[in-house]
Amino acid sequence: KNELRTSGAHFLAPVLERPGCLLEELHLFCNYIDVPGAKAICKALKTNQHLRFIDLGLNKVRKRGAAYVLEMLAVNKTLETLALKFNYIPDAWAIKIIKQVVDSSQSSVSDIRLA
């Protein structure tokens, strides 16, 4: 637990966007990241080509943040594990996330942790 918060997510996002970022795992469980922070991280993961695992569990991603996750999953081709447990994501949005992964021929996600 680092208490990165949303402000920290905004500092981390540009690092994840850099072509030279070789980070493969990112553990952000219980870091008080809310919707704007999730938006920044998801935007960065649209271009990141190395991250394989991200744990955003026990934050405050919520329904609006889930929409940013969906956008990111539509273009990210390297993420294999996505952990979003305990984020106040409604069931309907959790289903949308799962459907995005299952229906996408380009997705490499094989492990989704939502509950």
C-alpha cells in the first residue's frame, strides 16, 4: 500500500506512456485512485506495449472508470492480467469488461479479477 492517490496516478501515467517503459507488472492495490486517476492510467495503457499485469484493486474506479477500462482494452494488445476487485464497479459494467475481452480478437487478457 503506497497511497499513490489520483495525483500520483497523474505522475505515473506519462512514465507508462513512454516508449522506453519496460515495466511488466504494476501493483496499485489500495492506493486511493479514483476515476480521474483511472482515466490517466487507462489512457497511458492505450499506448504502453510492455505491461502484462495491472492490479487496480480496492480503489475507487467505479462505473465511470470502468468506461475508461473498456476504452483501453479495445486497443491494448499486451495486458494479460487485469485485477479490478473491490472498485464499486456495477455488475453490468463488469459484464461489459468481460465481453470486451472475450469478443476482441486482439486482446491478450486471459485473467480478469473483478470479484
